[in-house]
Amino acid sequence: MPRNVFVIVSLDTEEDNWNRSRTDVTVRNICELRRLAQLFDRLGVRPTYFTTYQVAIDPVAEGVLREVGDERRGEIGAHLHPWNTPPLREEFVARNSMLKNLPADLQLAKIETLTRALERAFGRRPRAFRAGRYGIGPDTIAALAACGYRVDSSVSPFVSLERVDDGPTFVGAPIKAYRLAPHRDVREPDPDGPVVEMPLSYGFNRGPFPFWDRARRLLEAAPLCWLRLPGLASRAGLGRRVSLSPESQSVADMLTLSERLLEHGVRQLHMSWHTPSLKPGLSPFAATTADVERLYASIESYLDGLAGLTSFTFATVSEAATALLG
């Protein structure tokens, strides 16, 4: 297993509205970050808060994030929800919620708006970025480079969103940190690229990953998809795709995935979830208070179990990018 493993914890720090909205937007969940920050401080976690425009312009939410996202405790990054980040020149339709589907000049304008809002709110320019719905594309990388971003964290290896509002596909993307170049496929590393991609941690409960990735895609293709073989294989424990997310995965599955990732030589383990899940009833992952408590327990149990697998250092997204790729 690799040495000098970095554990990254990132949160999509966003409005309460799970369904996309331009009106009646609220950000009450952000106050829950104070409790979470106490857990992070106790465990030594250095989180990255990928923060949306609607959160940045709310005075109460800004105050909370100024407190928990202080540079001594973590990092505040940018999280772009295209549907309610100005300028709102595009039609409010599902396809336009994927940033990659917007014209290049509009992508740049929205990123500039978000960047200015975050800089005004928190007194420093964000260096790390995540697209809402992971809807990144080649023009997005060009815009990020133009706005001075050093790191993106939108790629979810082995996942295709092509059937989800014409989103991107990340099938074939590296599972390790790599560099991206403007106007290039975001799955293609470029050693001279100006933006480091720090992918989310996805994989399979069995290795080697390339074999199970091909097998899953074969089963999902017509005509085999009609037999629902991917679901049967997953329930049988064969080639089940897993992510490091306490919202949707068990502690046991996250630890298994971590073992597989380390066996593949990965030096970063990237756990992520959404801040609305910290308040009951806002996300599909946390309908009740008991669900929220299970989320907290899963975070702590996973990190405790991981300490039995490998030694590691907590790092923000930008800190890990610098350590791994300079």
C-alpha cells in the first residue's frame, strides 16, 4: 500500500433547496456546520467547503462559514449551481443545470460572479472548484484557468451522467490526482495542464477496477440491460460500484473501497457529502433526525476504521493537490 496517504473531506456547501430553484432559496442548513466543525476539530479533519453563490450572499451563512472555514481549520472553495448563479441568461431547463452545456462565455461569466462573491464574503480568492451536479466540461477548465483556480474536484471516476440531462461521462478517468488542460476531455491527463483534478473516490468492491468497470458497462448495454443484470450482480456482491460518501454507503463498504483504492496505488481518499443532509428533511439521504445521527456516526466510524488500515494525513483539496502534484 502507498505511503503518505491523504484523507480529504469535502462538502457541497449549498442551499436547502434540493430541487433546483431560482426563487424562495434558503440556507438554514449552514448553521449545522458549527456542530460538524466540532467533530472535525476533535478528529483533526481539515475540510473543504465547496460553497455556492446563494450561501456566499447570505449574511448569516457567511458568518458561520467565516468561523468554521477559517484557514487554520480548513478551506473554502467554489461550488457553482448554474441555475441560480448570475448572470441568468439561459433558459431554466434541466439540461442547462449541467455547466458544460452552457456557452463558454456564460460559463466564464458565472464562475467570475461566484468567485467575486466568495472573495467579498471571505476575504480571500478561492483556489478549488466543484461544478454543481458534477457537470464539468472542457470549456469549464479554460474558464477556471482564466479565473486563477488551481484545483477542480468534479470528476467521479467510473460514472457516466450522459443520460442525466446530457451530463459528462467520467468513464475512463484516472482515479489518482492528475492535471487538466483547457478545451480537452476532462478524462485526459495533461502533465502541463494548469488545473489539478482531485477526483472523488469511486471504485468497486472488488479489483482490479478496469475489469469490473468493463463488466459493468457490458451488463448495462443493450440488450443485456433489459435483464437487469447490473442490479443482480450488485446485490450478489459482484463488481459493485462504491463511493466514499456516508450519505449513501455503509461504513463497511467505504472501508472496503478504501482498501481497494490503496491496492491500486491511490494516495488520496476523498470522502464527500452535501450540507443539506446535516438537517433533517432537506435531502433524500437524511429524512429524519435519526438519519442525521447515523451520518455523524458513519463519518467517525469510517475514519476510526481507516486508521486500522493505513496511516494518513488530513488535508484540504488544495493542500493535497500541492503535496501530490506540486
